[in-house]
Amino acid sequence: MKLDDKKLLELYYYLKLPRYIEERMLLLLRQGKISKWFSGIGQEAISVGTTYALKDDDVILPMHRNLGVFTTRKINLNKLFCQLFGKEGGYTKGRDRTFHFGNLNYAIIGMISHLAAMLPVANGFGLSFKLKKNKNIAVAFIGEGATSEGDFHEAINLASVWSLPVIFLIENNGYGLSTPIYEQYKCKDLIDRAAGYGMIGEIVDGNNVIDVFKVISNYAKIIRKTPQPVLIEAKTFRMRGHEEASGIKYVPKALLNKWSKKDPIVNFEKFLETKKLITKSYKNKIYKKIKRQVLPKIDKALKSDVQQSTINKEIYDVYNNKTFKKIECNMSDCKKIRFVDSIRESLYQKLEKDKRTIIMGQDIAEYGGVFKVTEGFLDKFGKERIRNTPITESAVIGTAMGLAIEGFKPIVEMQFADFVSDGFNQIVNNLAKTNYRWGQAINVTLRLPTGSGIGAGPFHSQSNEAWFFHVPGLKLVYPSNPFDAKGLLCSSIDDPNPVLFFEHKALYRSMKGDVPKKLYNIEIGKSNIIKEGTDLSIITYGMGVNWAINYIRNSKYSIEILDLRTLLPLDEENIYKTVKKTNRVLILHEDNITGGIGAEISALIVENYFHFLDAPIMRLGSIDTPIPFSLNLEKEIYLPINKIDEKIKKLMSF
Ligand SMILES: Cc1ncc(C[n+]2csc(CCOP(=O)(O)OP(=O)(O)O)c2C)c(N)n1
């Protein structure tokens, strides 16, 4: 696109609009009508020039100083102001602040507070565009301060390895909160890093809207044709405090003076004046037009009601509540297969049936994954859908989120469940909270080979489901046998919410069961009574179910075993049913005891069904140490297997 006179004038309007809105916001802040403001004054040329250079359906992932992105995309200002003021009618229904929202109508995916967390998500869009061959691109904004975050490095590395059409746009405004750039990084310019990641890097004058426009237009054109990431460093300056309350005392006056002479709007006005495109009266006319456009909308938003809701509505919106569609299973056409094969079959058959499924993970393609779950998949489904990743848990999970927003159903294999800690932020803050915050379903399945039994020690054998059990928005699924594994994995892949699917490694090759040959599903959130009994209930999941089954073979008591199948959300109904029936409860899990799933179940029963209990609820889990390496220590000391009998006797004798 060439910047003819008409476009230059349009650009002028787009530059002036966020400046005017900001000035009003600063006033409202002083009047105590808004609580926080992160000023982008002096940096507007970057937001506006970039957005103006893109197509409307190119996806932008802006940060906290990028009001100009929203205004140039012609966002509904009334709704925006309601959002900023936390009033009824805002984009997040009062659930998140400022620019923390996305809206697909404007192809904007807003930030979360955690800096750099959206860069991996930008990759998901880049990958989707590449797979769909639709020539779109994604642009992710990032402050120079946030370029020290791991997500920045993981994301640009992954984008480069996969040649994704993403522009990573660093706004280098001199400070990260109060920290000057010489305390943030050691290279001369941040684009020096581009070479290290094998990508193009270019510096642009971030205070010159035409330069920004030209650079972004140029690279947008290049990467639409030849997908690849680009790192742009827009040099600019933060003219006000980090946020208004924090002031600017620490910034040398000389720097402020130097940069105040480079104000992007004043300089653009001078340029337009020398080109005889604008006059004083034209400037006045634009100012009045903007004022007429903005002020009534601010007033209306200020007069809007404060956000209202109900507890039920808030809880309901944590998940996407699409109704479960049953795929019946045909038990007359089964074969006996191992746990690992049931998972493999589920994945294989889903990939065959549903083109939106993609598997990503370390060593999963040619090598077939360390547990060989995806062996041979590459030949059948090809490199685009069976994707080896660099060792970047966070970037890959974030990429899955972008893909999910684009309508894919990505499945990410963690090499071992233990390594999910490196993707923690993406899971608990991005995947889990997006549906609640702005109503966007995130259909991502994470497969986590978990648990003991292979003598792999504290970093390859952990049970870490409880890390995530506390997080609204996630679903935790944990099958105990091959039949459940196939059906539950199928449901997980189709579930519009983020699902963590725990696969017990020790069951992979040790357990066999009858599994229908064709694909079927099992509803998430529903537990299963594995064996009926009347004396006592063992509530358990995963490997615990198998311990319980083994135990009751030689027990004189009539024991009911409830296999939870899903840990989050818990099937409270069935838990209470079994309590009412047997009046004695043992909660059994492999995970260590303190703060485990058992604690929550126990609390729920005591609060709601205390009067049905004939004995105190007992919990049995592993001891509160890291899981040891020695198989002997693991079995004899750490795990609770040998203590089941003692606990049952205690419960029955109460
Ligand atoms: C992971 C994380 N750590 C710390 C913070 C607190 N924080 C918010 S903004 C900010 C400074 C960001 O600097 P920069 O990335 O340069 O962006 P700028 O604010 O200058 O536009 C900090 C430290 C945060 N939001 N996220």
C-alpha cells in the first residue's frame, strides 16, 4: 500500500485519536474515575503505523501501551470505555482490566499481565495461517523489558525453526518500569539477537509513523509470500511514568528533553504542513471531530451501571459448556490391547477423522516419542500434523492456544509430566483463564506421561496433578485402564476447554484390557464405580484404582471402588452417593498426601455428608518427600501400597 495524500491524512487522524483518548484518561485518573493507566503517549506511531500497514484480518497481539492498535482497528469505543472503567458492557464483563481482552471481530488478541506470554500464542496464529495457506500474518508487540523473559526466546526460536509468518515488534522505550536498558541487556541493539535465532532483524524509528508503516508493510509483504518471522526493534521513549501513579523521578531530564523534541504527532504534523496537506484550521477540525466522537462515549460509559453478576453465572463461564455428544462404543467388537495402545489408537483414529487435530511434542515424529505412542504417525499423517518441537514447553503450549483460537484441536505431548512445570504459566494463566476472561474457548489437550514405577526419580516420576487441581478453567482427566484411556482421550481432544490428560507410565505396557476397535468417547466429569460394595468406599484414580482392585481380591470386606476418571471438575454427585451407601471412606492416591486431591474430597464430604459417616475419612497417599530414584525406596517407603491394609482395618474397626 502506498501512502498517498488521502492515506496520510487518514493516518494523521488515527494518530490523533489515541492521543486524545489518553489525555481524557489522564484527566479521569486524576478525578479518581479510573484506577490505572499505562501511558503510550509518545509511542503512538508504533501502534498506529503498524496496524495501518496490516490487513484487517492479520492478527495483532498488543500490549499495555497500544491503545492505537485498538483505535486504528476501529474498536467500538463505548464498549472499550466500559471495559476500561469496569462498567457493564465492557469486553470482559468486569472480569479483567484495561486491554486484557481479545476480540476476533477486530483480529485482536489481548495481553495477560505476564509479560511475553502472548508471544508463543502469536506463533499459533502464524502456524495456523501457514497451514491454511491464507497469507495472513501475526504481529506481536513486546516491550524491551519483556525480551528478557523466557517466553520471548522460546517463541522467536520456535517461530524461526518453523518459519512462521510472525512479526515480533519490540517497543524499546528505554525503561522496564524503573529499570533502564543498560540494566536489562548487554547487546547493543535488541535486534542483534535476531541473527542468533536465524531470523531477520531491523531497527525502525518508532517515533516516525511513516517509517514504521513502511517497515511493517515491507516485511508483511515479504512474509506473506515466504513465511518466516521478523524481529523489529522500534526505538522510542516512554514519556510518562510506568503507570501514572509511579511517577518518573528516576528518568534523567536530559533524556526527556531529547525525546520530547521527537514527539511522533508534532513531527508528523510538521511533515504534513510542509507538504501543505494540513493547516491550523484542519488540525482544529480533526481535533473537534475526535472530541465529538469520543466525549459522548466516555460520558455514556461513565454513566453505565457498575458490572453486575451472580455467583452461578461467574462459575458457569469458567468453562465453555458445549454439550457432550456421545459416540457409542461397540463392546461386541473389541480386542485386548495394552494401555499404551489404547492411547495410540485414540490419537490415531481422531487424527484420521478430524483434520483439525495436530500433535506437537519433543521427538514425537520420526522417533515416535520416548514412549513410542506416536510411532508411525508421521508416515500416515505427515510432517504438518505430527510436529517435532524444539525443547520449548512454554512456547509449544502457547502455540497450541493460538491454534485453538484458530479452530484447530492441538494435542501437545509433554515428554514427561514433570516437564510441564516449564509450561506452567501458559497453562494456568493463558489456557485456563481465557474462556472466563473474554469468552474464547481453548480446545487444547496436553498429554502427560506421569507417575512412578519405572525407577526414574524426582524429575521423571512425579505425580503433579495437584499443581493444577486448584486452577479454575482446566480439566484434569486421569484414566486407570485401557478402555477408559481410549474413550476419555477422544473426549479430551474434542473438549473445547484445556484438558490435562494424565497417562500413567507404569500402566503403558503392563496393563491390558478389552477395548472397542472403533472410536468412542466417555464423558469427562463422570466417575465410574469399578466395583460395588457395602462396607467401605475407596475413592481413587489412576494407579490407585489398580492398587485397590488388587487389594480387594483378598479382603473379607465388601468394598466399593469409585474411579474418579476426572479430577477436575470432580464428580461430587457420585462421591456423595458412595458415601451414603457405605458410610466409610478411604481416599487413595499416588500423589503425596499434603494438599493432594484427597484433601479436597475429604473436605467436601465432611462439609456436606458428615452425618452419613460412621468413621473419620482416611486419606492415603505417598509420603511428603520428592519421589526417590531407587525402585526399592519408591515401593517400600514412598508409595502407599503397603499401607492400604492397615488403613482399611483402622477404618473398619472404628
Ligand atoms: C512476568 C512479569 N514480571 C513482572 C511484571 C511486572 N511488570 C509489569 S510491566 C513491567 C515493565 C515492562 O517493561 P517493558 O517490557 O519494557 O514494557 P513497557 O512497560 O516499558 O512498555 C513489569 C516489570 C509482569 N507484568 N510480568
